[in-house]
Amino acid sequence: AARIAVKSTNLRILYIDDQVPHRLLGSGLPRSNDILKELVRLGHHVVCSTFTFPVLGDAYVDIPREVEIFDGFCFRRKLVEEYMPWVNVVWLSRPHNLKLLLKEHPAALAARKFGLVYDAEAIFSQRARDKTLLLGESGRWRDPLELSGPEEEFDLAKTADCVSVVSEDDRKVMLEAGIRPVHVVGHRVSVLPTETSFAQRD
């Protein structure tokens, strides 16, 4: 209780992603890195936990020191039993992590007192469908956490109190599936103005 400042008036947020969101890793993690930094800038108390990978190397290489980094891959039960009951918000990224949490700890979500933000990051079932169309099914190993289709992905999203996606197109897909509320949290892009005038550009 002392460690996570339960008497603070700011939010206590548990941010969960596959791994510590270092910018150099790509795959949506630069966006996660920006979200994490923005939550800290807003004054919230943030714990960043991995879920499908252990914490490796210097976890603070591009993560603010105000963030507590936790290895939820190695200590998942401790994460669920000792951290989740004390936070105001669990911000959980990617469908396979939500599916794993629901599978292994359904009671923790059913009896939750925290708000659950599900960061879809993208519509993953569409990616899987396109990959199957391109490569075919023959001999392909299926991860047990892989989505069976869009219905399962939307059912997962409906367990959350709030959903975030990266684009307006993804937001429309979620809304059409009956999911509410859905917010767009896109990628932060630095403006690099060119010296070439508009008329000179082709």
C-alpha cells in the first residue's frame, strides 16, 4: 500500500503489454511507450508490467524512472493478486493478453473494482484472416491464444469498460460490433518540416 501511494489523489494505473515498451522494438510498442510517458506526465502513478515476455536488460533505457516496472510473465499471480486490487485502472494491450488473463484469472476480472481499458492496438482477426489468405492453412501451427475470428475478438473487447484503437476505421468496426465506448489513441508523429516549398514538391 505504501509503495503504490494509496492515499494519492491521482490515478493508480497498471499498464500491461507483451513486454516493456521500448521504442526500438517496433510492433506498436513506440505507441505504447508514448502512452506510458503521457500517463506519467499527467501525474498518475504507473506500474508497467510485462505479460508474455520476461523483463530483460536495462528496462529503464527509455522508460521514465517514475514508472515501476514489474515482471508479470514470471510473477503473474502476484500481479493479479497483489497489484490489481489496489489500482484504479488496468490498461491492458492486445487481445492475446486479455484472453490469457480471462482464461487464467476469470475471478479477478469478474469481481474487479478497477476500470478496465482494453487497448486493442489493431483489429487482429483481420490480420490473421489476411495472413491465412496469403499463406494458406496447411502445416501452420496455431497458438492457443490466437483468436478464432472476429466474434471472439469483439467478445473480448466487450468485457472491458473502455476500448482504445489506433484509427477511426478500427473504431467504426468496433462500434458496428456493438462495443462502447471506443476511443482513438493514434500514433504520435513528430513534425519534420521540409525546406522544399509546396510548389516544388511532386
